Amino acid sequence: MLKSSSLIQGRIFALALYLLLGIGSLFSSLSFAQEIEARTYSNAPVGINFISAGIAQAKAGNYTLTSEVMGLTHIFDAGGQSGKITLVLPYGQLTGSSSIGGRTVNASTEGLSDPLIKAAINLYGAPALSLDEFKNYQQDLIVGASLAASIPWGKYDDNQLINVGANRWFVQPGLGVSKALGPWRLELAGAGIFYTSNTDFMGGNSLSQNPVYSTQTHAIYYFQNTAWISADATYFTGGQSYLNGNPISGNQENWRFGTTMSYPVSKHNSVRLSASTGAYSRTNNSYDLYGISWQYRFGGGL
């Protein structure tokens, strides 16, 4: 238990700030957890690798989070269907200040955020093909499953209100479908995010959270030069938080909308632009997000 009523107020104040920023959502959104990610279950030639590097900036109230992200993806044969495994390494800097309960809180922190690893395996409609075989592939309906995990290796100081590392794991199983209609791809996916507890929150307190459940949908248009653009939307709910077993927040309920565009610069290189915004947030943890990344493709006969 917390040691005094003033300390209790301080902890609840700290967590209110935590929730106001949606700090866990905010950092993980730049790497994965609540991002609006199109083409999770698309097909690609076996053996292809993707290296990506980018920068994204999220703004929530008076706070700004800038995150530099590097990623590596490998396409493999998963029992006759295509699969991919991705490793994401984010580095974040957070600055800003706000007034909560008559108190001004300044934040300034940076460091490695929690890495993320994700595997996505197509179950139907995306056969494992070589680069030459893939040239004749025509998508119809794809069904796939995914599993992601955040590893608590990010920078964390239990004496700070806000950190770039969450000091807890999460795992995120998901299912999705993708349907081709001419140059369009229509996607629908659902997922659940399940968290372990942070047992070292502000001096040994326990911060825990109920699962967050989400759905997202995408309408993607492909141009003849393989560039594509998507309109994206996601809805997530749940995530009630507890401090030492006592509820200190209600469930989240959020809608986000965004768009993503990928443009091929050459056979091996492409540039991606993305933007999203919170259209509705019951718990006042909405944010705007903008990003740009470069992707390099190699292997698999390229």
C-alpha cells in the first residue's frame, strides 16, 4: 500500500498524467500497439527482406513525442503460405508541460523505448511463392493471424512520472482478412492487447491494466507503378487501469482515422508517408501522429 494520503494523491496525480497523455499508447503507437497498420496480411515473395528507418511525431495537448524507428522484416514460408517476422527498435524523446489539479508538470525524457517483435502468418489465399512465381500471383481473399510482443528493455526510471520504457510486457494476438476488388484491397482486422503489471511504478507500486480490444479497417488503392494509398480507421476499447489493485480510471474508447501512402523510388527503395488523428476519445488521451519512413528491399532474388 502507499504510505500516506498525500502520497496517494501524488500517485493518482501521476497516473492521471499518464492516462492524459496516453503515454503507453503514445509510445507504442509509434512502434506498433495502436498504430493503424495497413497490409498486415498482404502477400510478398519468400526470402525478401525489408529494412526501414523513419521518424514520427505525436502531439497530445502540450506534449510532443518524437520517435526514431528502425525495423527489419523477413518474408518466409509458413507451411505453404507466406509469413513475415518483424523487429522494431524505437528511440523516443518527450517534451512538454501541463497543469493538472493546479500543479504544473514538466516532462523531458529520452532513450530507447521498448522493442517490438511481431509474426504474421497467412492462413489462406497467400501461397508462399518465389519472386518469379509471384509475378503471376493475383490476390483474391486472404485470411491471416498475427502475434506481437513488446519487450520491456526500454529506458525506465521508477522515480520518474514519465518514461520512454513501460517496464511491462504486452502481447497482441490478432486476426484479419484482405479482399481484392480490382486495384482496391479492402481489409478488416481485430486484435487484443494483454499487459503484464508494472510492479515498480513510482517507488514500488503496482500499475496494471485490463486488455485493450481493437478493430481496424483499410481501403487501399494500388497504382500501376506499385505505389499505393490507403484510408484507415481504428476503434479500440477497454484498458481500465489499477494502482495497487484499486481502479483509478475507466475504460478507454477511441476512434482514430488516418491515411498512408507508399511511393516506389526504385526497384529496392520506397518512401512512406503517414498521418492519423483521434476523432473521438472518451478518456481524453487522443493525439495527432505524423510520420515518414524509407524502406529498402533486398534478398529473395531481387
